[in-house]
Amino acid sequence: MALYAFHRVLIVFAILFDFAFTVFCIRRYNRSGGALDLVWAALASFITVAFVYYLVLFNRKVNRLRITLAARAVLCPRCEYDLRGSLATDTIACPECGEPITDEFRRKAAAAA
């Protein structure tokens, strides 16, 4: 998960850099009136909006992945039967396929919850 945080930081810095470049181009256009400065400002604005959109989508994807991994932590490794009820009653095996429920599995399921 540290790589996701690092990726978020990179995207935020890209957004800030693009925003600063947009402001720079607009100020330069106001001073000189060059059309190229206005084109650069428009392009940098578009890239800034695209990065913000990407960051929103990335955060949603990471949240869905986190929820999926947490749900998977309580599924039987063999048949993917939901073991939440079995873990609460201290059952020693999966009621669906008979796979033994180990202490390590119980610790991982407790940590995910």
C-alpha cells in the first residue's frame, strides 16, 4: 500500500506543477499578448483537469481493491465459501469443503476485519 501512497504524491505534485505552469502562461500572455502563451495555458489547464480526474479514479480503484481484499480474507482458500459465521463459532473446518481453518487464517481474518 505504500506504493499507492507514493503514486498519489506524484500525481498531486504533477497537478500542482501543471497548475503553476498554467498560471505562469496566463501571466505571460497578459504581459506579451502572444497567442502561443494562450495555447500553452489551455493545454496545461487540460492536463491539470485530466490529472485531477485520474486521481479521483485512482482513489476509487484503490478503495474497491481494499474492500475486495478485506472480503477475501474471510473466504475459504479452497472453495471461497464465506467463513465469517464459522470463524465466530470456532469451527475447525470449512463447512462447504472440509478445508481445515488454521490459526494463521483466523489471525489474518481478524486483522482484515
